Amino acid sequence: VQLQASGGGLVQAGGSLRLSCAASGRTSSSAIMGWFRQAPGKEREFVAAINRSGTDTHYADSVKGRFTISRDNAKNTVNLQMNSLVPEDTAVYYCAAGRTAVAGSSPREYNYWGRGTQVTVSS
């Protein structure tokens, strides 16, 4: 499975961005899909995850109520709508896919990773 993320950029605090991730290849292996992020000098952290059917989603506490993850299996894409952005959201955002059935928050549950897309939120 190959993953290509897009949609990052520079936005002012309070603004919105929509990230997209397109999957190609053996997409049947992308049962769960998720977003992680990594800020400079920090470890990669979980942001959001969704199961294959889209009926189960999980969010990091820091983004609950502001971010929404969704997927379109017909187009093999997963999206992350990010609203009310704050400078602390500044990071490189990574799309990931995994073969397990339950959308989890551990990077170990994900088998495929895309290149990141930079999100910068100015104050």
C-alpha cells in the first residue's frame, strides 16, 4: 500500500485545513487508517483513526471536537478536517494504514506510512 498525503500549509490560529491521504496498491490491506503528527524535537503522536467501515473513530484528547476523520473507500482516501487550529497543532502530519480490524492509537498497529505533510499554524 502506498500512501500520499496532501493539504498541508500555513494557516493562522483559528483557521482550518483539510488533509487528504490517497491510498494505492493493495488497498484491501488498509483496514484501519489513521493520522499521526510529529513536531520538531518531539515524538510522533497519534491524532485520529478510523476503521474500514467508518463506524469507529478515535481521537487524541488534544484534537477532540476540533478535528474530524473520514474516509471514502470508493476513492481509497482518508481525510482529516482540522478546525480551530492552534499553534500547538504545528507539525508534520503522517497518514498511516494498518491491517487490524480495530482503529487504534499505537504506531505499531500500522503497517504502511506515507510521507508527511507540513502543517504550520501561526499565532
